[in-house]
Amino acid sequence: MSLVDIEKMPTAENSAIHLHPTDNVAVLRVPVSPGAELRIGGVTVITKDSIPAGHKVCLKTIPAGDRILRYGQVIGRSKVTIEPGQHIHTHNVLFEEQTFNYEFPPAEVPYPPLPANIPTFMGYKREDGRAGTRNYVAVVAASNCAAHTAELIAESFDPASLPPHVDGVVAFPHGEGCGHSIGPDTDQLRRTLAGVLAHPNVGAAIILGLGCEVNQIDHYLGPNAPRSSRLMGMTLQGSGGTRGAVEAARKFINEQMDALAAEARTELPASLITLGLNCGGSDSFSGITANPALGYCSDLLAEIGAASILAETTEIIGAEHLLVKRARNRATGEKLLRMIAEYKEYLNQFKGSNFNDNPSPGNKEGGLTNILEKSLGAVAKGGTSTLTQVYEYAERITEPGFGFMNTPGYDPVSLSGLAAGGCNVICFTTGRGSAIGFPTVPVVKVATNSNTFRRMRDNMDINAGRIADGDATVQQIGKEIFDFILRVASGEKTCAERLGHQEFVPWRIGPVM
């Protein structure tokens, strides 16, 4: 049944959504009781259990050990024989990590020609060619030892008294930067903080240290530092302590205000949008409504030479073969698979960890049984465009089109990597409801179902649940997201911005010394 044909009032014909002709399950649009009649693809199914909305119902007998299919893909095997009308979930589904014969592109896939007419937005053109969608002053702590003082500096500026074209003075406190082992862990932290300092949404910045920590501020300074004339380095030990550091930082920021206020927005091509794609608090509707709609938006951006970046390595497992098949060349596909293998090695350091630990209790309550099912819905955020590049965590995003960044599935860490890589807008889909944001990057929230949209109205920007309600198509919501992103890039505030959400958590990968 087409989602367009689903009416709001539940009937036998529209109470369940059958996503692919080969699927032996359907997803319930509404909760059902035992004895409910469902008609799916001309077949009548009588439910045998009470099944919540978003959960799966069996459509035909699945013998013990047989494959369970959703999206036309395997999401597990049955622990026992499952009869039509029974609830299919963690109690009767066996997780089985998949192996694939990967299909690599036979030849290099060229970038598509750009259209003659590219939409525009009002943004800040930076000297490195990137575009800012906001104009902030960032006060970045080099370590946990400077985190409190960074917050004091930002809090000392009244947002209402800032001049035009200055969006705010924001702090980046965190718990890292000292007690690190020297090597990949410190390298990654430095890459993350450097990306924050040189972000196109940041007009001026301070890197603030204590003075004796592992992560020394000298790493971020020097004549070759990005925007060095608008970057100040200082330490508490060299500034007379907390009060002295606050006073010195305020002096520097006030000196920058006139230049920042003069940076008015100008009309820029939407090809300068770099959109981060993320999801959190996912439910079974995520892969039916919001994620495919965001995927359609992602394809619209790729068509005009903009960039959209999927993340969360733990949430492509079981769907990586679909991404490899779309890679620009074999090297890109192999790089993605290498990242997954390295992530597995990383998890193996912590005995008992595996990818299927990823679905949270909320994910499962929302109908997602395991990581395979979750991943197949999550990758829909990337649309259908060619995978042009694969990036390490917080690596500078350089290629147009659809890309992937290696991050955990943990929302604040994933968003921090995307932002540090240069995403100037982030779009975040959520089924259970998420309230996350970022200090300098607007985060657009897309609800996967209408109940969450109504229940958390102050946090949600767009209701993709209208797709499951039958009020809109995937393409219509995708275009709505695209248009909203251009308005946000031009200065319209998101719900997360209005509520003041500023979560920032770098990815800690090494031991504490």
C-alpha cells in the first residue's frame, strides 16, 4: 500500500504499512488488540497479540531459523516458528551479524553537471571560500581545567546587548585535554577543537587553557592558524587566574565586535550548504517517514553541488553494502569498510561490546528490534546519491555531494564531529524525541511521528509523521526540509536555538592516564 493512500482513521486496509513486496512483516501505524483484522496486499491477517504502534506484525508463517525481512533486507532470524498475526520483536527474533558480497562500482562515477539555476541563501562568505550560517564568538576550552572559566567568559556577555550580525558569545566546555595518552586520542581532540575554532559559523575565537595540560594551546596558534588575526590564545596561569582570564578575554572580544558587526549577510549559492545528517531516539517510523524525507533533501543538495554528510558508524552496520554499491569508486567503498573494521576492533577492546548493543531501550520500545533494522532505516537519511567521500571523525569536509563521517552513534559526540568537520547546518530526525543542539550550528529537528511532534512541540521544527498519517508524501516533506534549511541558513532560528541547547562532547577514544 502506498503511504499516500493511508487515511488518518485506522481501518483494516491502512492500519499497517508493508514496505517491500518480499517483506514477511508489516509495521503497524496504530496499536492493535488481539483479533484485529488487517488487510495487506489482498491478504487478511488476524492479530494474535496486542501490538504497539510502530511494531511489526507477522504476515505469513516464518519457521524457526528462517529469515525475517523488512525493506526487502534481512533483519534477523526467527527464534521460534512465528505465525501470521503475531508480534515480531526482541522476544522471537535472533540477531545475526550479516556477511555480504560487496558490489563495488566498476568504474569511477563522475560528478553530475550542476543545474543552471541554483537556489540561494543569505549567509556569511568566509575568506577560505566556505559560508557561515551564523556569526558567533567561540570560547573553546583546551582542557577540562579551563572549562569553567570558558563558561564564565561567555556568560559575561548579555545576548540582548550584542551588536547586529553577532549571534552570541558561546563556550565550548568539555572534560578532555588532560590525562590523555599522547597519540591518536590527542590528535583527534586537537582536530575537533581546531575545527570548532576555524568553523565558518565562527567569526572570532579564543582557545583557553590552564597552562600545564597535555593539550597545549600552542597547537592552535601561529601565523598559519586559520583566521589568526581573530584568534586569541591564553591560559589561566598566564593571565592571573580565573578573574584575570575573564577580563583579558572580554577585552579581546570587545575589540572584535565592530568587525563582526560589519559582516552583514550576503546572497550566496546554496551549493555552500554543508548539511550534517543525524538521528537519535529513533523508532520504527524513522525509516518510513523522516529519514527517507531527509534522504530526498540530501539528494536535492547533491544535485546543486552542496554537501550532505551521514554519520554514526554503529548505525550503518547491516546496511553498509548499500552504501558501498553507491561509492564514487572502489577506494571510497573500501575506505568505508575499513572504518567499520577498525570500529569493531575498537569495540573489541571493551569485552562484551558489540554493534547490537546500540539500540537503546527507547529504540526498542519504539519498535526497532536490533541494529540491522535500525541501520537499514538510518541510512535512508543519505538518499540515493553517489557516496563521494568518507571522512575520519572531525575531518574537514571538502567534497560536494553525499559523504560519510566516522562517528559513534552517541548523539552529542556525533554532532560534535559533524560540526568540527564544517557542517554549517545539521538536520536531526527523532522518533522518541530529542532535545539536543550545538553551540554554533543550527540543528533542525524532524519528528518521525505526529505524536512526538505534538508531545514535544517546542523542540520539533518539522513533522514528518504526516507521511504515515497520509497527509504528505516523502518528497513533499523532503522539499519542506530543504526549504526550511535554506531559511535557517539565512538566519531563521530553530527550536533548539530558541531553547538554548548547546551540547558539545568530543569523542574520547583513549585511556585516562
